[in-house]
Amino acid sequence: MTPHPTSPHLNVPAFRRAFVCLGLLAISIASPSFAQEFDDESLSGFLTEGVGQPTASESEPQIVQTSMEDYAGSSDLSIQVAELQAQMSEQNFEIASLRSELQTPLRHAHRPQPAKWFVTYESVVVQPIQSNSTGLITEREDDVFSHVMFPWGMEHSPRIQLGREANDETLGWRVRYWQFRHGESFEASDANGLIPASSFTLGTVGYLFEDGDASTGLQFVEEGVFTSSIRTDVIDWEMQRQIVKPLDVYAGIRYAKIAQRYHAMTDAGNLDARSEFRGFGPTVAMRFTHSLPLNTLSLFANARGSLLFGQKSFTAEDDVNEHAQSLNAIDLHSSEDAIHSFAGNAEIQLGLRYAPATWFSMQVALEAQHFMDVGGANPTGVFTGPDGGMSGDSPLDDNLSFIGVSSGIELAY
């Protein structure tokens, strides 16, 4: 029998070692930390052992036993890769969670809030402060002069408003109305010491003066009842716009009527004086709101400025003298003569707001108002001493202020 031709010998273990070397070389390039475990000598020895020195019986298959130490490096690499994959998965999950948490409130913050209809009632408890609050001028024998003032106190007045408040880039509006209508009086005589018991000059109510003597008014008053009254009617028509979240701006037109009256009923005669201002003009207001840590509480501040163009007048009459003083007493209904003077107005409010529900809220605040150059009705006489007698200035230049607190409730829809 003719023997089969012999095929080229294939060294299986040498081929396996070469394949493993190529794998280790690729792994070392991918993982430098693993490459450090094999230096040049170890790799050279491995190649020499596997390729240059074949085994004694190459023609016979050989079983090579491999221990766990031979694969220690591979196991470490697999563990490191698994750990890296786990860390990347955790980081991807955390990034997705943070992105969701960040984007959700931003979407809610930029979401347009619907406009709301509201109606508000406020109880404004304020004290009027007249720049001239004189009710009676007295003089004693030792040439000591004094002015008896009206004892104004805190008085209640209502204020209502309704409108539509916009919380986005649209325009809202509101209408406000405030009315103050009160009076104050006192009785003066020698019994209560307000008018000194003397045969010399006693009480005087003076307006118009000639040579130091009152030509309009009352003199030598021994007793009497003196009354002062104030009425204000203020109406605002305004547009509202939210500039940023805590700040709202209002602009519109204000109409104001301020009427003051003085009346003296004495043993020397009776006197009646009236002053009035009526006008309208531009008004601008701002409201700032700051939320407190408690979601239902917030601080707010309101500020307003107005410039009113109109007419002011003053008249004083008595039943003793034949002279009556009159300033700017013209027909306010005349379009030609109605507007020839102006008055300024400023307001400020600082308070706390409590909103237990979206449709209901309560507030309390400190408040101050000032009306400039609206006139006054009280006596303008001023004693300048025994040599100078009496003098007086124009009642049209008087100011009127209010200071106190306000509280109110609001219903919204």
C-alpha cells in the first residue's frame, strides 16, 4: 500500500499562542492599564516559547492546561469595562433626571397665566391734615396770640375698585373710587378757656384785611361753635401692564374733587367760607409684590403720582360786614374759564397681603396721601404783633394730606 503523501505540518499550539498574542496586543492598545502588566521581556519570552521552540511531539495533539492566573489580566479588564458601563448608565440616568427637573419648572414659569376679574373693597381709616387748620384766633391782654385748631382724628372712608388684571403680556384695566366725607367741630368760650375772659380783644375770625383790621370775618367773639368739613371724591381709570413678575405699572386718568367748608356761629355774628378744587389729569402708579416663605403671605408697595388741571375757588361771607371775599369764583361749567390752574397729588402704600385661596385675599397697609395747592376754607388771619396787627395769605395755596391705615378684601374670578 502506497502511503499517503504527507501534508505540511500544522503546529496548533504555536498558532494558538500567536493568536493570543495578537489579542493581548490589541487589548493593551485599548487599555493602557492592562498593558502595564506585560513588559517587553514577558512578551518576548511568550513569543519565543510559543513560536521558536516547538514541542517534542508536534505531530501529536497536545493538551495545554491553563490556570486562572493566566486569565487574571483578562478578568480584571472585563470587570473594569463592566464597572465603566455601569457608571455611564448611572450618569445617563442622573442627567436625564436633572434635565427633567430643570425643564419642568421653566415650562411652568413661562406658561402664560390667565387674566382674572376682581372686585375690591377697602376701609380707609385716615386723619386729614390741613396746612391751615385754624378755627379761631385769640388774644390775651398781655399780647399773647394763639390759634385754636380743629381736633381732627381718624375717620373711616370707603374705597372700591374693579377690573381685569393681566398676568402676561396683555393689558388689564381697573376703575377706582374713593370718598372721604367728614366734619369736625368744637365749642369755645371762657368756660373751657379757649376764649380768655377779658374786656380786650377776644376771639377773631379773619380773612380779608385792611390796615391790620379784618374787613371780612368776625371780631370780639366771646363764645361760639366752629365747624370744619372736608369732602373728597377721587376716580381713576387706568390700564395695567405687568413689566416683570413682581412689578405692575398702571397709567390712566384721575378726576378729583376736593371741597372744604368752614362755618362759625358766634355771639358776634355768623360766617361761612367755602373752597373747592375740581380737576383731572394723567396719573401713573406702580405696584411691587414680594412673596414671603409662607406661600399665602406677601408684602406689597404701591406708589402714585398725579398732575391735575382744573379750577379752584374760594368764597367767604359774613352777616356783619358788607364785604364778601371771593377768589376765582367763576362758573366751573364754562369751557373757557374752567381750566386755568393745576394741583399735584402723591400717594404711597405699604402693607401685607394674605391669600388663603386663589379667589379670595385680605390686606392691611399703612397709607399716606398728599394734595398740593387745592386750597382751604379755614381763617387765614395771622397775628404779627400789636404793631403790625393781623395779616393773611391766599387760601388758594393751602395743602391737604391724609395719613392712616387701610384694610380690605378682594374677590377674584
